[in-house]
Amino acid sequence: MKLSDFNFELPNTLLAQRPAPDRDESRLMVLNRKEKTIEHHSFKDVINYFDEGDVMVLNNTKVFPARLFGNKEKTGARIEVFLLRELNQEQRLWDVLVDPARKIRIGNKLYFGDDESLVAEVIDNTTSRGRTLRFLFDGTYAEFRTKLKELGQTPLPKYIKRPVDKEDQDRYQTIYAKHEGAVAAPTAGLHFSKHLLKRLEIKGIDLAELTLHVGLGTFSPVEVEDLSKHKMDSEELIIDRIAVEKVNAAKKANKRICAVGTTVMRGLESSVSSAGMLNEYTGWTHKFIFPPYDFSLANSMITNFHTPKSTLLMMVSAFADPDFIKQAYDLAIKEKYNFYSYGDAMLII
């Protein structure tokens, strides 16, 4: 398939600006791939589609406040710095995006905070907007990381046209987030409440966890019509023995294995044995899934509604059949489902 096959008209009014009042009260569209049926529910009803022994796989990455605002030396120009990944802890080197990029050159210094206690020097250009910064801070590494958190903002997507507030610090984070390292939330997991997780546990539905630190590459636009030529950015992935045992036991028992989000699906598919079982993994993945694709482990998935031409839409289309997803999306627009990070959810079984 081609890039243009994943284009559609999405009204801006359907791009959710705020989360639902309650996590598990967002809307849920349920797609049955075998029967080709579509149902409409509340997210908390997701429990009705799973039984004892089924497994839901969650991404327990934690979003860190990756968006900083500083001032350029001499001119005082306000510069946005988006932290992507730490390159060297000892030297405090980071890959970042800067905006506006045309003003930022190698050798420039940026000052952060009212007291300018945090300074960064540009030491390399990586892409048109990408830079490598060396942070200069008079303190320990732990104090440096604390300072980054103090100065940073929750990295809401750019389409959300409002200031970040305290609600975002809580709601742009899953309730099971543990390991800090993501610059964007694994948004399918945002719908789970503590009460819903408890109900799943009581019903005997097992929860497995992996860690995939979501980077901006997941959301980078695809700029080639031939999808086989698109390259995903690498993201750090950790799958431990406990997750492997739970997923493989469910597969052997022919139980339902649900990938909660495209990040989980990509993580699972990045570490599959020749026998179709899950392996432990610690490393990086740049897996790009688009139709046609044969999935090895998950036989159901929870996902949000994605934007046109996105790699996320391509993966979902590979899982559920492109024509069926197109039908579902047409209906979602007609029924005014909310799209993207703070949007509503879809369960595909």
C-alpha cells in the first residue's frame, strides 16, 4: 500500500483538546474482525470482552517533562527546546529539537530559569531542527535531573492549542507508569483507571508489562509514497522474563492476548522467536508495521483514533484490514468520536 491510501479528511473539531472527565468513561468503538461488526460502548465496558486467563500487555513507560523554554545569549530570543534522548550522562549531552531552529547555531548558549542556573551550549547540528546540547549545571547529576523536571513542561502534542496545566501532569500519564524515558504518552493506556484495573484483576485477566520509551519518531510524518522506504526512529525497548512467561503461557493456552496500544504491538513484534513466541529483550527497535503484515502474538488490541497518513494508522490497518478500518473511521467521524492523544478508544478483536 501507499502513503496516499491512508489519507482522509479529519475535522479539526474532533482533535481532542482535553481528556474525558473520567479515564474509563471515554467512548469505545469495538471492531470484530471476523464478523465485520462495529459496536459502540464506554471504555469501562472493555472488561466484557475478556475472560480469565486472557492477558493485557501494557507499556509502563513514564513521560518526563521534555519541553523547556530558554533564552538565547545576547539577543534574549525565546527558544523552545524539546528533549529527545540523553546521549551521555557524565557529560550531560542530549539530543534535542529547537524552535525556531534558524536562530540556533553551534557555539550558541541558552539560559533556562529565572535565575539562569541552567545553561546549555550547542555543540552539534543533527537535523534541520535537531541539535546536540551540553548542559552546564553546578550540581550533582541527581540535582541536574531535578532541575530539568522543575523547568520542563508536560510535552503535549502541538495540536493542543492551549497552555499546559496541572491536569495534564496527571492525565498525560498512565496510572501504571513506572520507568521514566518517554517524550510522548502511550495514549491507549490513558483510558485505564485504578478501578478498572482492579475489576480486570478480580475477573482473572492477567496484566503483563513491557517498557517502550516513546520518542517523537512514532509521530514523525511519512514523506515517501512508497512505505517500504520509510525509516522509523529507534526507541528503547525492554521486555523482561515475567512478561515473556505471561504472554507465552496465554498463547499456548489459546487465550486472548491484547496489545494495549501501538507501542506495545511494536514492542511485541520486535522480539518474536522463529516459533512465534515472545523473547526477552533489552535494546532498541525501529520496527515499522504497515499492510500487509502477519502478527505473531497479539490477537486483539486497544488503540486510539489516529491522524491521517500516520504510522499508527498504518499499523492498525495492518491488524484489522485497511478497508474495515476505513469504514470504522468514516463512522467515527460521523459519530463525532474524539481523535488522537486525549481522544476516544478502539478495541479490535
